[in-house]
Amino acid sequence: MPYIPHTDKDARTILQAVGAGSIDELLASLPAGSRLKGPLNLPGGLPEQELKALLRDLSSRNVTTGEYSSFLGAGAYNHYIPSVVDSLISRSEFYTSYTPYQPEISQGTLQAIFEYQTLVCQLTSMDVANASLYDGASAVAEAALMARRITGKEGIILSAALHPEYRETVKTYLVGTGDHISEALYCTEAGTTLPEAIEKNISDNTACVVVQHPNFFGSLEDLAALSEVVHRKKALLIAVVTEPISLGLLRPPGVLGCDIAVGENQSFGNPLSYGGPYLGFMATKTEFVRQMPGRLVGQTVDKNGKRAFCLTFSTREQHIRRERATSNICTNHGLCALAAAIHMTSLGEGGLKKLARLNFSKAEYLKNRLKTVGVEPAFRGQTFNEFTVRLDKDPETILKSLLKKKIIGGLALKRFYPDLKQHLLITATEMNSKGEIDAFADAMAGVLVPAAK
Amino acid sequence: MSMNGAKGLLLEEPVIFEKSSPGRTGVEPASFDVPEADIEGIIPKQMLRGAIEGFPDVSEMDIVRHYTRLSQWNFGVDSGFYPLGSCTMKYNPKVNEEAARLPGFAMLHPYEPEELTQGALQLMYELENYLAEISGMDAVTLQPSAGAHGELCGLLAISAYFKDKGRPRTKVIIPDTAHGTNPASSHLAGFKVVPVKSEGRGVLSLDAIKGVMDRDVAALMLTNPNTIGLFERNIKEIADFVHKKGGFVYCDGANLNALMGIIKLGELGVDVIQFNLHKTFSTPHGGGGPGSGPVGVKKALAPYLPVPRIKKTRSKYSLDFNRPKSIGRMKAFYGNFSIMVRAYSYIRRMGAEGLKRASETAILNANYIKENLKGTYHLPYDEPCMHECVFSDKYQLGSGVATMDIAKRLIDYGFHPPTVYFPLVVHGAIMIEPTETETLETLDKFIVAMKAIAEEAKTSPQALKDAPANTKVQRVDETKAAREPILRWRKG
Amino acid sequence: MEFPKDLKYTKEHEWVKVDGSIATVGITDYAQDSLGDVVYVELPQEGGSVTKNEPFGVVESVKAVSDLYSPVSGSVAEVNDAIIDSPEVINDDPYGDAWMIRVEVHSPNDLSDLLSAEEYQKYIEEEK
């Protein structure tokens, strides 16, 4: 039997030792008559070789971002992962261990998390960061709850240019504790959150305003200006970053007046994997650390005075505070955080800045190439590595035609924004070669031509 | 008994920032094949960043050595016996790791059109069905990221059900043996927690539930087998009573490893269960995540599960967003897909017969440890256990030795300590879960070590107080960590 | 373990020292010992009010957290800020330097149901 080492003799030895004639005697506490009589209705077990063939076959029914040119982003980004990342996270001392509850035999995990926390602080220019959360969307929900604890107020204002699935997650999370959620409109010309819309929604009961930067349309927000509006009402400004490579180029939330920075760190070292596992990050100011959810690693010493690391501030967490914990979260996404830390470290400051410039340049090149075939950006705001265009035809039809040329041309926004019927969100990263981009623009020209007739 | 600290691996390793030398790059990004954009001309200066203060510049080889060294200070399932109760630290098959890394799974964007991801959708659809079959549930969502995330999802579905029927309920009953996530998730879902005590034999009685169950109670949230390692023998009568009062029974599926192919919780009156794929279904714990916490429900609750649901029409799979009663979303996209691939791979490798054998063997191993240690350590509930057993430090306290000392000494003997000080109802608890993947020889070695430690507690208690002796660091000052918090590295 | 005779006690393990209309409140030697090394304490603002048998603050060790229950109702006249910066004082000197708040008591009746040193000592013996 796979993975189970016992021989019949072993099983007999155990039964004898426990004084039972059969396994059934050990199961006497199970309700009589409810025990399953037949086997589960599942496929029969497979030897490893056949299993691998089956999985390979199943995986081959998918089309990868390597086989087609993909211009998809929208919260999940296709980036190059250096070989060191998978090589190192594949060390089984990392991936087969659990939560570092016993610090003496978990210093590897603990130091790696401590370094990850530091890297997140450096990227965002915030004081403290936690050991990671499930993903960007749930991190925003946790940040909103945290803002309520800090301010003692209830209202939550979400920018309408925040990722729609993030907004939906916040609403789901907060339904039990009273929603008080409103949305602030975006400017249909600039594609950015309207300060006036925030002013209109904000009140003395507003706990926080949540703004994504670069936002879901790819546009850059003016966080510094929004911060003034938000802080005037003594609410907190939460910045959401779904594409953290942008922090190699853009001023970080910590110097733009943000109180909590959250987002998605998948871009660093984690494959797309059809949407997960990714990793939510959260960073904040020192004064708010006790209201922060999630694990935290701190530096201390061992009994001989040697530098050591351990989990700390655990009294915030569910296993001690139970229903009064800052969150119900128990784990983090440790291995994803490790991958992110290794990728960040591989890049270093120079590498990250170059990668950010490269992403920006690819997107600008694509933007310009599309302009030459008559596809114009939908908004006038600046962007990082993704942007929204407005097409003259139904984007779904265009995307279908592009698929025939092995191009995944972006995300039609209609499913999230019924008003944006003709809009397409397009992303370019270092994974899109100049040749691919040129081919995309040419293909776009090709599929648009019939409409011009 | 030899002590297995490997002194050669205990070399110092600074934090990565202290190895930085400005200007170094580990792995250079790709080169510019498009013209470099005039950034300063396009983006206003006040939006651009200057230095990334403190970011480490390290060579590739230094990075490799750094993380390799760190990994050597860790103890994983691959390093040795890891009987961490409640966590099911079973072997993590290597073929699963390979499966998750197949390009056809790893290089899929979540917004790719459905026609390009039929294999992924089929895998998810089938995994949902397997989990439903194993637990006796009608519908399963794979979206939640972890056990606690699944709990929240299940409780929100229950809450939505009552709101939808026009009579919201406000309370959830939780036994004193529960994991801390249960009350925390209930609170987040908007429920008031009503605690209930387990009876003398460590299980819930129908009378105890009758005492607290009323028409404001949305659900009873129990764990079965419970955290003492005992099967909740009265579950059927209790569930019947809860149902009669219009409530649901939520089962924390953390301990499902005891039940596969033996009994279906759905047939015992459980209406909601979360599966911890990182426990029962062999996906690695990753040093603390990522896991995956799918949720199974009975028919009445299915309309409330998160969107999207996976649909099969003839031989085509698709994502169904049109679920008006759905609670919404627990996260972006569809869940921790690469963890699902590993769990799928595990179930296909084991088959029905293998899963049953896994649960039976887990029970045998736990009982073997229980029988062998029960004179040596205090066993508060002396009954046949399921997949784990709980001792206490009662016999050792007289020598001034407590559970923590026993746990730390086990490290010197080359074992990961069990879960300690949980469940809270057992003072000084030592919770041992051997799992089915350990050999009899390993169990015997562990038993010998535990007995040796009990002996040391009498003859040389100081050895336990000083333990562990052979590790990278010795006992860590957690008080200092909390009183003088250093939560990040700063240039000194 | 010490239980000074001149203090009054609660079943939630706070002590009270009454001086005219001012009640000084802290936690007992038994409480600090059960908690272990105290790492954090949260106290109300000066000028705020506290209610008898309701939480007025929180005290935390590495592995435990406990609410502080007010033995009296009244307004907070003074707060011991020094223990916020050095919570270890709570372990070292629970009845002295580690007093927590001084309350201007509204109703002297509040004091009538508090325990004497003997009664409290007996209570914790039974608790164990």
C-alpha cells in the first residue's frame, strides 16, 4: 500500500500490543450500524508511473502562458522566476516542516520569515510587516477589520477601481460584523479614484478608505492627495498593491501617507498556478502592530545570549485569544513568502529597479504599438505595466479571434463593470518579448479591420 | 540512545541584509528588447521612488548558501518523526510535488478562457466529488485557503441560510475541547459563542447540548474525532436534536485522517465540514502554509457556497458565477490550485482501499503509542483512541518537570515534540499523532525515548530543564521578544 | 506568596487599597505568578470611567492574556504609566510599584462585597 509501511506482521504486533483482536475492536465507540460496509466510490489506486501519466495527460488539456502569448494580469502576473527560487524552496526541511512553534528546531523558517518581514517593510517603506496572509483579497478584508479596531469606527469606503474580486471578498468577510461598506466612484476620464467621491462618502464614522495603486485599470492613483482627504476625517488610508514589481519604480505607500499597506506578493517568485496559492502581504506603522492580524516573528536571544528568532505577540492570535483574536487566521502562506523573499533577494535593489523599468517600458511599447493600429487607452492617467483600452467592437469577439492566433489578449472588463462594455485590460511584463508584442498589435489590427469597413 | 544533533551544521549565518554589498545582483532580469521608456517624462517626479533603503544586494551563490544553511536548522517530516498532534504530519509524497510543477498546471493564468483550462477544471471538479464521497456531503467548494478560512466559509454559509429564510440566528455552540480557530471564526462570522463542556469521558453528551441548544443557535461546531483523540460517540443523537431545533452541525475536519473509508460524517448528521488538504491529504505544511481548506455541505446549504462553482455540462467544464444566494468570495480566484493538484494526486495514488488503510493504520499507531506509554505518562482518558492520544505531565510535575521540558528534551533524542498544552481541558497536555506513514521501528524508538525522558525526570531533571542541548540555539527568550520587540532588521 | 492584610481582593485576582474616596487597584501576587512574565499592559485613559465588575484593561504574558476587572465604579483619577513601559514591574512588585489605576469611587457600597486577605487566600486554595 503506498506510503504505509506496515507489513501484516507489523499490524499483528500492534494489535497484540494493544490487546485487540482486530481493528474493529478499537472502533467500538463508532455508532453501530453506521460503519461503511463497502468501499468508497473512488477510482482504484494507481502505481506512481501510471499516476504520473494520468496527471501529465490532465495537465496537457490546459494551455499554458508559455504556449500562448498572454497579456493577462489583473491581480495575477506572469513573471520570470529565477531557478534558485524553486531549487531552494524545494529543500524539504523548508516545505515539510510546520509552523515554527518550537523555535530551537525552526530557526531556518523563523529567520527566513524575519527577513521576509523586513523586505516587505523596505519595499513599502512601512515600519512593520507580518509573516503573510492568504492572498491580496483576504489581506484587504483583514486590513479593513484592523482599521475598525484601531479607529473604533465602522465605515469602510472601497475605491471602485479596487480589484472587483477584492471588493467582493471584503463584503463577504465583513457581512457578519456589520458591513457599512460603500464604494467611491472612479473618474471615467482619468481612470482613477475621485477625491470628490471620497469626500462625498466619508463621515465621522469612517474607519478607512481603501485604494489600489496602480489600480485595477492599471492607472496610478495620487495617494498623497487622497491621504489628505482621508486624514481630515481621522480615518485610515489603506493602500492596496496587487503588482508589487511596481514598487521598484513608484514611491511606496509608507511615504505617501498610508496607514496600512496590503496586497499581493505573487509577482515575487510564485507561479500563476491558476490562481493560487498566492500570498497576501500586510505592513503598517509601529503604533498599530498590536491590532495587526497574522503571525509575526521577532528577534531575541537564546539562554546563552545568542541571536535567535521566535514567534511573538501571539496573544493577538486565535489559539490564545480565541473569539477575541485579531483574526481567525492560523497559518500564513509560509512557503510562498519564502519564494518571494528569495526572488526579491535575487534581484536586489538594482535588479528590482531594472525589472520595474523593463515592465514599464514593455507596457509603454505595447501601448504605443496599439495606438498605431487605432487602439487607444481608455483613460488618460499614467500606468505601470497594465492599462485599459477601449475597442470599437465587442472585446469578447476580439479575444476569440486573437485566441486563434495563440494570443490571450487581455481581460474584458464587462464582467466586472457593466458600463465598460468595450473595454479591455491589457498587461505586459518582461515575459512578453518585443516580437510577441508586435505580433499582438498586428493581430489586433487584423481583427479590427473588418469593423472599420 | 544516541543524540542526533548535527554539530557540523550549526555554523552561524547572518541575516541576508548583513551579507549585502551594494551593486551586486544575484539573478539579472532580462535585457531590454524594446526601447527604454522615458519614465521621468511620463510619470510625475513626486510619484517616483528613490532608494529602496536596506534592500539586499547579494550574489547568486551567497543566496543559495544562505537559504541552504537556514534550511539545515529546520526539522521537517523528511528529517524525522514529527508526531505533532492535530496537525497530521504524514509523509508528503514527492510525486505530488512534481505534479504541481507540471507546466500545464503551474503556468495557467486564472483569467484564461475556460476552453484553455479544461484539464484544471476537470481536476477540481473531480476532487470536489472525491471529497464529497469521502465525507458523505452533497457539494464541495475548493475556494478556502486553509482550515480556519474554511471554517469561516462554512459558518458564513450557515448564517446566509438563516438570513435567507428570514430568521437570522445569532449563536454557535462550541465545546471546550475545540481549536481556537473555531470561536475566532464564529466571532468573525458574526456569531456569539456559547461554550459547552465535554463530559467526564472526554466527549459531548446529549444532555449538555440540550442545556444550551435553542432556536437562536445556528450551529453546533464540533470536532470529530475530538481533540482528545476520541470519537464523539453520541454524535448521531446530538445531531438529531440540533436538527430538531432547526440548527446545523458543523464538523471541524482537522481530524478526518481517522475516518476515511470507515465512516462518513455526513451519514451521522454532520451538515458542514472543512477538509484540511495539508493534513489528511498529504500536501506539505510548507513551514506554515499554504494549505487548503475546502468545505463540504449538505444540499440545503449548497446554494450559499462561494462563487464561482465548477459546472460540468456534458463533457465541458465551466465556472458558474450566477449563484444569487452565494455568500460571495473568500478570496480572489478559485482557491489554492497547486495544493489541490497535490491532494488529487494523493487520492488517485491511494484509491478507496488505500485511504481506508491509511486511516486504520493511523488508529493502530496511535493506540500502540498510547498503550506503551500509559504507565509512564498520565493518560487522562484511558479508552481506545482514534488517530491521536493525549497524555499529561501529571506524573512528572513532582520532580519539577513540566510538559515543556519533556517536549524540549525530545528534540535532543532526534524527534519533533508533540503538540503541547493543547487541548486546554487537559492540564499540561502532550498530544501525540503518529500518522500512518511511520514504521513500527520508528514508533518503538520514540517510545523508548519517551520512557528514557520519564526516567531522566526522576534522576536528572536538570537535563530536561537545560534541553535542547544540541540545537542551533538553546531555549529562546520569548519574554524578551515580546517586551523589547524587534520585528525587522535595521541597519545597525 | 503574599497577601497583605490591609488590602481588599476580588475573585478576578485584583487588589484594592482604599484611602478616603480613592481606590488604588492592581493585580495580586497569585495573578502575576499564574500569568508568568508580563510583557504588556493596557490601561484606561485618565479622566475616563470604570464600572464595577467590568473590564478596564488587559494584561498579557507571552502565552496568556487576561482582562482586568474593576472592583469599583468611578472615574480614573490617575494611571500608572510607568508599568506600561516596564511591565516586568508587575511580576517584581505587584502590590507596590505595579499599582495600575487610582479611582475616585462613586459609591462606597462598592467596597462592601470585596474579599479580605484571608477570604481571598482561601478562595485561591479552592481554585487550584
